[in-house]
Amino acid sequence: MAAQYAIIRFKKYKGPEISPIEAHNERTKESYASNPDIDTSRSHLNFHLIEPQGRYRTEAEKQIAEAGCRTRKDSIRLVEVLFTASPEFFQCKKKKDVKEFFQEALSFLESRQNPNTIISAVVHMDEKTPHMHLSFVPLTEDGRLSAKDIVGNKKKLTQWQDEFWEHMVEKYPDLERGQSASETGRNHIPPRLFKQMTRLTKQKEKIDALISDANFFNSKGKIDEVAKLLDKYIPAVAKMDTELKKYRVGYAQLERKNKSLEKQNERLTEQLEEEQHESILKKMEDMRLRRDYDAAVALLDRIPKEVLDVYSGKADRQNRRKQAHEL
């Protein structure tokens, strides 16, 4: 059986981004195009261990004011903790068992942070792996607003991971200690980004097949089809570029580094050093993501001028219509 890890991760939020986080956690949106993992037909299975008494931002500001804390524009007003485990851990578990796991995780957090500062603790059952989003106001025991003191630096995050595993393993002895994002040496890249890259690659392959066709330039229909595909493809490439910069996905000398990682991975697989093995696999996934993106960009250089002329003309017409509408 694959290793089963206990997982805890932190994210800090200043202000404007709190509302979108609330909308995701509390499932207040009608659709979630940015996260195809969400199956809204199962959202009724989600449940709260702590229900919010009001809007996240409102509750956070209320607690901060009551504590007499002064804030700046860049003050961290909310900390979100993600609690979960490896997918294998939840296999064949009933909802009652899943609830007990997250109740234990909640008890862990409450033993280290004033329970009154917790705004919401909601368990999502409508994605591939059950997980809990717990949101709290980072008020210290002496009434200061300081996410830095509570969450800490890399060393403190490692301590959080150690203590969480030590707490959970008492009840779930099969669980192993997970790795925090800081320990893997990179920011955690969400699964949705890999899914977006998969969709982008499929678009690239479709365009590539069309422009590689020997009869391409003899078919006005195919030229128009590629121009139409570019309407979605070019914005998708631009969006992926922004996302990759956010997660600092970029490696020099990819091929040489990848071969080195493959050798390390083979050696670690033989030695069954699971945590290092997991870290290297993640780095290899990041590298493949970067390579796929580079291939998507390279395709743009191969788009024939005839297609670009059609695409540019179409874009110009759309801009003119938009400007006329605004007038």
C-alpha cells in the first residue's frame, strides 16, 4: 500500500483576497470553472465543524477591533489552514470516519490557537480528496495581530508539521509525516494548474495538426478554424505565463537537470526513501509543466502569416465593435 501522509498547509491573506477565499470555501458561487475538480452534485455532502457567524472579512475586522489592534493595508487579517491526508487514507472510509479525522485535526489547531479566533472550519467532500479549510484571525495570546508569530518561518512550519503528525498518529498509527511546501524547496503548485496545462497542450496539438497538414494553405476553412482556435489559445498561454511566474516554475538547463533528477529518483526508489522520493517527483512534474508551456509558446512562432492576418483582422473588428458600443 502507498504511504499515507498527514498534511497541513498555511496561507495568509491581507484583505481583498479574503472574499474569493470565502466564496470558494463556503461554496457560494454557482460554478467553479477555475477548479474542475469540484463536483457540485456532491456539494451537499460538505459539512462544517465550525460555521461562520458572518462574512469572513467582517468577522476578522470585528475581532481585530475588539483586540484593539491597529492595522496597515498590508496587515495579515486571516490565516487559512488546509488539513488533509493522502487519497489512499480516505479510501473506503465512511463519512463518520472522515468527520472524526477532521475533528481530530480541529482539536490539534484549537490546542495551539485560541478557538475564539476561528471563523470557519469546513470540510469539502465534493473534490477528489476530502480536505478541511480552517480560517482564523492571527491574534496571539497577548492580543497582538501577528501571523508571523503564529505561523512563523520555515523552521516554525517544520515544527507545525512535526506536531501535527505527532498529534494525528496517536489515533491513526498508519499515517506518516508529510512535507510542508517549504521543505520541498518550492511553492505548492495546485493541481488545477497541471489540468490547465493539459487543456492547453490539447489545444496546441489540435492547432499543430491543422497547420502541419499538407493541404493547409489550400483550405480557407482550415485557416479560419486555426484563427478561431487562437481566440482561446493565445489568452490561455498568457494566463499560464502569469501563473508560472506566481509559482516560480522555471529551471535552467532543463534536460541536464531532468536527467540528474531521474537518476536520483531511481536510486531513491530502490532505497525506499519516501520523502525525498516524493520531493524529486514533484520537481520532475514542475519541470514537465515548464517544458509543456515552452512548447505551447513555441507553437506561436510557427503560426503561418496567413492565419495571423485572419486572426488580427478578426481581433481588430471585435475591438472596433467594442469601441462603437462604448460610444
